[in-house]
Amino acid sequence: MFLFAKKQRYSNIPYTPLADQSGPRRRNYWSLLFKTFFVIAAIALIILTLRLPYYPKLDHLQQPASIPVIPKDFRTVGLIFYGRRSRVEILKCYLKACHVFICKQFLANGKSIQQNLKANGGLLDEVIFLARTDDVDDLEYLDHLVGETKGFSRRNLTDDNGHGSRVTYGQAWEVVERGTMYIKIDDDIVRKTFPGKMEHLLISTNTINSPRLAWLHSHLGAIHPYLPELSPPASEVERDGSIEGRSDWRPSFLPPWDGNPVTFSLPKHPSPPGHDQNQRWLPLPAPYDTSRKGTPMDLVQYEDSTEALTNWAVAAQQHYSFVRNLEKDELWRYWGGGRGKTSTANAQATTEAGGIWNMRGIRIQINLICVWGDDIVDNLPVPADDERYLAVDLVERLGRSAVVDLRALAVHFAFRYQRRGVEGTDLLGRYKKVAEEKGLCTG
């Protein structure tokens, strides 16, 4: 209608070449041209907007906080929910090692890595292991670890019958005290950096293999196409996937996946490998190495986190993507602030590149979080579902926020539903090799 009206307006004007037009008629010509262009552009924008898929609000992403500093006016305590030796054998390496920001000066002076306790220039005053298991071997290992490490202690969590494995997660929070910041860590965190300054009710790390964050990582370009190998390698040398048969955690030594991505269809819930199979996941070759289509991560959604919580194949792809990003020094892919000067060798630039993801009342897994002791003490008792209570119910009741520090990366190995499948891969061994190579596991 707009264009038709304009056509009637100019219908009685004789045609004159543009070069000969002057005055009002030439100005009207250009006015018509510009208005037509803007109308077309507006229509195109409306069509494009209607066709866009749903994404969470962009205001989830906030400005980055400052670099974390060592607290001096209150205590900082690590609270480890302990149950499995195999996981803590890796976690202990990071508990003992200094945080990259805090110990930069020590390493620059050529000194050995110090423990991550405040007395040695680290972040923590104390590390408390909450023993929630009845396994004798796991408890013996914990006693040995606590006995050899100053600042580590054990607290037993038992029910009325003396069973540790039956204590709810909510009961574990009864050990907290006022005036203390607690960094709660699950025992199957296999790589971490600590989150930053406490400004919210709850701060979570940017956790690999966390249902809500899996979707975010995928859309930030941190997930890469991997699929399980179709047949086991012929020899141990080939399994190592390394030069001269030496074991290596780096996925670049792996051969490309040798199936046909066009015709291959991975079951939505593939059968898990055997416990001792050490299954490898292999990178898809070109031209399929830039698309997640047909891989497990293609199932992940933001609003419905079921697949990311229960599907072991989704977890495996996230883990292999992480070690790939670690090898290539591309952890900036998880930070959500653009690449910029985001080399992991530059702690200052790395910190400034990331931001804060506000959960806006949506549940976040609490595998590694910071909470203020007073907030817990003032709201005891904590129910059995401590995660929902802390990340959703208290957030709503107190009018505060639960956020993710995108700069503080942690790797969560497996949820209960994923455990059988992920334990059948070679991933736990790869994470242990990472810690050993970086000199973190010296004892």
C-alpha cells in the first residue's frame, strides 16, 4: 500500500533522465528510494526475527568481575564431599597446587609449586573432607592423604546406625560456621580453578559436564565432533595414540574416526563400554570436523537438561572437547567474552575476557561452588536435595542470585547416570596424565 500510494503521487510526472532532474523532483526521487529501502529492510528484519530459534535472554551474561585475591579478613575453607578414591587421586593434585593467579610470582621465580593453603601463599585456610562412604579402602586412602598433608582434615558423616553412605547431602552442610567462605567441591572434579570474588548467594564454576552449561558451551564453540571408535585398536601402542608408543593425554595423537558420518547413526543412548575397556573417542575428519550434527551433543537443550544429565555419550564428547581445547590453548572458548587476548599463558587478559552468567532462578548443578557460611547457618536445616535448596529455593526466598563465573573452569567427571559409560572410556587416565605432566601430582 505504501509503494502503491507513492506511485499514484508521481503518475502524472513526465519521465526525465536522472541526470536532467533538478530541484524538488530529484529530491522526491531520492526520498522515495530511501524510504523503499528502509521498508524492505524492516520487513526482512521482522521475518528473520520470527524465524530465529529460542535462546535464553542475553542479560544472563554480565560484566566480568575482578581478579580473585587472597581473602585476609575471613577464613576460606574447601569442603570436599568425599566418596571415591579414584577421583580424589586427581583432585588432590589441584588442591595441593597453587591457583594460577596466586602462585604466578612463585613460579616466575623458579620455586617449586606450593600447597594451595593460605599459609603457603594459596587461597584456602583449610580443606575438610566429608567422608560419606562405608568403603574401607576408600577411607584408608583418605586417612593417608589427611595424615600426610597439613591443613587437610576428615569429618565423618554417619546416620544413626553409623553408616556414612546413607547420610543425605543436606545433612553435610551442618558443619559450616559463620564468618567463613566455603568452596564446596564434589570428589569427581578432576580439573579446576577457583571462582572469583563473592558477590552473590552462590557462585558456581564454569563446569564442563554440567547440564545447563553444556548447551552454553556448545553455542560458544567449545564443543567439537567426536564419536566412539568403531573397533578397539590392534595393540597397546596403537591405543596410546602417541609417538613411539608413549602414553599421552593429547587428542591430537588420536587417529581420525574411520566411519562414514553420512550413513552412521549413533543410538540416542548407546550401550556403555566395559569398565576396563578404555574406549577412545575419535575426532571426525574433514569436512565433518566443524559440525556437531549426528554427535551426542546435538541432543542437548537449555530448558530441558535431561540428556546432558543422564547420557554418558554426551559427557564423553564434552570431556574430549575439553582436552582438545586444553591442548590447543583454547580455553577461551568457554569464557563467553570473545577471544581477544585470551591465551591461558596471560592470566590478566584471560580474566578480563570472561564474564558472569546469571542463572535467573534456573537450577544449576553445585559440583563446585562458593557460598558464605552465614547464609547457610541462617537457613538451616538444608533438605536432602541441597542443590535445589541452594540454587533455586534460597535464591527466590532471599532475592539474591546464583551465578556462574565463566572464567573459573572445572571439569566434573560423571553424574550417577553417566558413570558406567564414562568409566569405560580412557578419560580418567587422560586427566591423571594432565596433572602429572604439569607437575601437580608429586606425592
